[in-house]
Amino acid sequence: MVPKKVFLTKGVGKDKEKLTSFEKALRNAGIAQFNLVSISSIFPPGCKLIPKKEGLKLLKPGQIVYTVISRNSTNEPHRLITASVGVAIPKDPNQYGYLSEHEGFGETEEKAGDYAEDLAATMLATILGLEFDPESSYDEKKEIWKMSGRIIKTTNITQSAIGDKNGLWTTVVAAAVFIL
């Protein structure tokens, strides 16, 4: 049971109830109609990253769907929250890659996305035996990995939101959704 396809999605929801704000975030992401099972963060060998629209056509309401999901919530007015999933795919299709989840407070969407992407790429680089200074910047590491020719793609999906001014629960989600 190894997934052959995966798509990325994100969403935000607000409500007086925390659980309902999560449900609304899943609806906004287009995945509320599935039974989501959270899994660890391996990008399967040979798996293809596809557009969300294409992926949703392959699923049915009520279906059990495996996801790597990041979620964050606040009911603090004006608080910036983020949820992000980073992706690192190796060039060798027989090698597995990584996904990473990151949640943050006070981080911009760009900063949280770069962080999640860096986490996934760092995990992949370590199993590929690529040498790098862990203290170097993400851009420096990315250049080393690019030059190695062993990491074909890194990306992320990130959702940010500012806590509702009236204290409603605000929830953000980012997810990698697998298709068997």
C-alpha cells in the first residue's frame, strides 16, 4: 500500500468553537469530506506530486485518506499563525523523500514555508549523505543541494491567518494528501 500520487492543499476557518474552526479550515482546503488519517512524513519512492484539482477528482467523500497535516489555532485577537508542510523529493525515483510539518506564531507565510521546506530538505540531504553546515542559511544549503544534483525538488504549502479581532477561534491547515 504505497501511494502513487500526492497533492498539497491549505485552508483557514473561523468560528466560536475551536473544532468547528478546524472543520471550516478543512472545508476551505477542500478535504473536509474525507476521513483523514495523519501519517509520518515520508514522500514515497515513485510518488508523483499532482495539482489539487486533479487529486480531488480521484477521491470520494467518506474515503479514508492518508495525510501529512499541519494545523494551528488561536483565539487571541490579531495573533499571526501559520501551518506549513515542506516537501523534498530526490532525483532518484527509487529513493524516498521527506515531508515536514511546521506550525508557528508571529511568522510570515514566507518564513514558515521556507522553514518547513528547509526541514524536509535537511532530512533528505542527511540520508543522501550530502555534506553541509547545519548552521548555514537555507539559501546556502539549497544551493549546495541543487549543485549535488541529488535533490530534484523542494517546495512547501503554507497557510497563515491573523486571529479574529473579536476572539473567534481561527485555525489554519496545510496538508499533503496521498492517493493510493
